[in-house]
Amino acid sequence: MTIVKYKTNIQCTGCIKSLTPVLNNLDNIDSWKVDLDHQDRFLEVELDDDKKDVVFNAVKGLGFEIEEIQ
């Protein structure tokens, strides 16, 4: 398992609502969460493989900014 953390511009529960079906339908994601309380709106994703680009492309495809944190 791999845990990847991203900085995003996800702002509210409405944003999470639009993101939920997309991330929940990705095969390589075991779990995910967004920290709306932090100014950088961290998205933390637990992957069962190392295909981080799938998550990046899915979030970017919805129009959100996303940047992996090393």
C-alpha cells in the first residue's frame, strides 16, 4: 500500500460531492480523504499500487488544481 498526499484547491463539501463518485470508482484506491480545515486542502489517498497518475488525472479532469507533496 502507498499513501500519497496532494495539495488541492478543493474548497467545500460540494467539491467533495463531485469528487466522490470519480475517486470511488477508481480500482487502485483503497481510501481517500480531504482535509478542508487545512489551508492547503490536503487530499490523502491510499493506493494499492503506485499508479498515482490515475488519481492526479481524475482530480485534474474535474477542474481542480492538484500537486503531489513529496
